[in-house]
Amino acid sequence: MLGRLATHAAVLLRGKHKATFAPHMDMGDFVIIINAEKIALSGNKALTKFAHHHSGFPGGLTSTVYGELIEKHPTRAVEKAIKGMLPKNRLGAQVASKLKVYAGPEHPHAAQAPTPYVFTQVSQIAK
């Protein structure tokens, strides 16, 4: 489930899970998400939910169905969901730079010895 994954990732990125959380400081952790290609949407959202972006030119609004976005660019769909839950200011941009999303199971951050974070709720729903 994309939304449940995004909320957990946003909390970890902001640092809200820590006792020393301060809303004006970047206290969060780096988050590495793998297997983004296996993400699912609940209900009929793959056909009815749209992702919009604008080129900046007149008439440059482009809308894409989320199902197509997940098929073509699964990392963008996950990043868009998580970044939508972060602050829309310089702190949010700094926090978003700590997010790394990969479509497959491989990632180049093995040297940092990342600790896995297991979502029991997500693994129970997505079968």
C-alpha cells in the first residue's frame, strides 16, 4: 500500500519517531526504499487517481493515471507520495534529499550498513 508506506517513510525522514524531535530542525534519518515496482494501490485508484505536473508553459498541464505512472516510473510514484507529506519549504527539500528509492531489490548503499525497518501492517495487507 503506497499511502501506508509513504506515511511511515515521512515520519522517519522528519525524525518524528525520536524523543529529541524539533519541527524547525532536520532530525530525521536516511530512508532507502527498495522494490518500488511491487507497490500497490488500494481500491480503484490505479484507474481513477491522477498525477499532475506542469511544464511552466501555457497549457502545459499533463495528467497521468497512477497505474501508468507505477508501471513506467515506480520510483517517481513513491517519491511523489512521500514528498507530498513533507513540508513545502527549504527544510522539506533538505529532508527529501535523504530519501532514496529503487525499483528493484538492489541498492548501492550497502557500505553504510542500513538497518531494515519492517512494516508489519503493510506486509499483512499486501499479500
